[in-house]
Amino acid sequence: MLVFTTIKIFDMRRFILAGMALLMGITACKKEFTIHATEEGTSGKAYLKVVHASTNLDTFNIYVGGTKVNGAAITYNGIYPVSGVNSYLTIDPGTQTVELFKPGTLVGDSISLQSFSDTFEAGKYYTFILTSAGQIFTQDAFPTPDTGMIDIRFIHTVLNDTTGKTVDLYSAKHGVVAAGLSPGELSDYIPVAYNVNIKDTLYVTRSASSATPLSGRAVFATMALTTGNIANLTVQRSYTVIFKGSISVTSGTKARGLIGYVHY
């Protein structure tokens, strides 16, 4: 039997599932999984996105219900499916087991790295984030922003941050976007004014009073709000921005930093 510790976060259904798991209960029947946008007639399906934000693993393959669903192995900073508009894996609703396997070389994928089981509801969107100390599984209940706005959800996955310390997501144009997140926590979707002709930059800083300017904050990561950093960046869409990496590493592949992707 697989046992997980779950912690409910904020108002939405969000869970942190910690620990490693053994391979169990792979189903005998083969299922097919495809990538679709909602407008492609996938009613009756649930939707899943997987993000690799663990500094402890190099690559893995994704299995749902015992069937491999990705092509090339997922590497660190990888988002599957790719971070396009409404780009999610479609899966059958109901209880599903999602497992991450070390890619096989001489034999098939036989080493299970992490696993969880949960109930997926038809028509709902979910993201599974692999972090350095566990898993974050969240429902993506993203809204449709108003004219001239984008919605941003912020997720803090740097789990080796200083105990008791929190971080803010700060906009150069608008100040604090999300405040006081501890490792493993995520914010609601927060409306932010956006104009493609006006440059803006997001910063992860140590938490401070909302009146504290950027010059008075300790900065851990930055990301310009451009289509080069977040694909399909435009008004009236919702996005997730993830603080990832190791808090003490400032250069190289696994340095602390920000990645983002679009929902709709």
C-alpha cells in the first residue's frame, strides 16, 4: 500500500505529497494518452501537465496507469506537454496512478522514482510538479482574466530555503504580486496588468513589507515578462511561474531561478 502525507494549501484543492514510492499495481490493460487542447473535442477527459523541478534527478519518463505517455525523457526544467496554450495530456477521469521511471538503457524503464495516485475529475486541469523533496499536485482552476490583464500563479519549490523564511513574487511595474510563500506553497491566480509595449520584470525576493521597494529587498531570481521566457504571453491568459533550483546555487543548470508556462 502506498502511503503519502498530504497537506491542504489555501482555498483550492492543492496537495503536497512527500516521499519516494515503490512500483505497485500496474494495470494489465493498455490505455492510450494523447495531447489535446480543449477545443479539440476531448469532453469527458481530465487534463494533466508535469513539471520537472527537482535538482536531485536528471531525467525520467512518465507513466499513467502503467502506460508511458511521453516521447523523449523529461529533463530538469522540462514541462510536459510543452508549454503551449491549453497544452495538457488528456487522461481518463477517475483514480489514476502517475509514476516517474528512470529511463532504461539495456532494458525497459524498471526503476520507479516516485509515484502517486489520486482522483482526476472530467473537465478539470491538474499539474504535477516534481521537486527536490517530494511532489506538488494541484488543480489548475485558472480564470479568464479581464481586458488588459494576465493572471499569475506563483509556486515556491526551492525546498532547501532557510527554515522559517518566506519569499515574495515582485513586479518591477506593480510591486508585490504574491507575498509570504514558504517552500512547497503556491498562490492563487492573481490579476496583473500587462502591456506588451511596456517592459516588466518579475523578481523573487525575501519577504518584506509591501511598501518595501525592490532596492530594499534581497533578490533571489529574476525573469523578464517576455514571450521568450513565457510562451504565448498575451493579455487575458493565465500563467504559472515557478521558483526552482537550489537556494545556495547561483550559476549552472540547477541554479535558483524562474520558469513559467501558460494555461489558457
